[in-house]
Amino acid sequence: KATVSVLNCPLSRTSTMPPKKAAAPKKSDPKKSNKSGGKAKKKKWSKGKAREQLNNAVFWDKNLKDKLEKEVPKYKVITVAVISERVKVNGSLAREALAYLCDQGIIKPVSVSSKIRVYTKVEKDEE
């Protein structure tokens, strides 16, 4: 068994690095000399993007009910989010509106699950 010593290996030659060059003398700036490291410049944090405040209705009134019965049956895809956004009512009123329009036979369900309810308009020839 031949053992190879790491020190005798021709690949591991020790070489000395050349001496470091003398660094250029630093110029002192009179404005920076009186500031310590922590007080130099504070980071300005952004306030973040604020979402626009929604002003959706929480009760049904005559105008909202008329708008619901007139415009919503014309939509191709009808969900809680669509009614809430376009009729400007909150989510619970939009769910109520879906049930109301479905009971009236104005819209028909496409997919109803616990997560999302998708409805569509009733075609004229289906009535």
C-alpha cells in the first residue's frame, strides 16, 4: 500500500502572494466628518398602497332593487363578486340577490358549490 503525502503532492505548492499595494490616502469630507455611522441617513419607509375604500350599500332600497332586476339578468356570468361590484352592494346582499333572482326564474345556476356560485341568464327560448 502506497500512501501519498499531501505535502509532497506537486499540486499543493505553497506560493506567497505579492505584497499589497499601498492604499491611496482617503480624502476627508468636512460634511461627513461630523456624522456618526448610525445617524448618517435614515431609510424612508413607504406607507404602502392603500386600497380604495368601498362604499357599498348594506340595505336594499327601491333604486338598488330596480337596478338588480333590470341589469343583472343581462349579464352572461353572474356571481356574488359580480353583483357586489356592479350593483355596489355588500357580499351578503349579493348572496341574497342570487337566491332571489334564482327563485324568480330570472337566472339559472351553472355551478353551485360551497365555495362559489356561478349563474347565467335564462335564454328567451328556454322560458
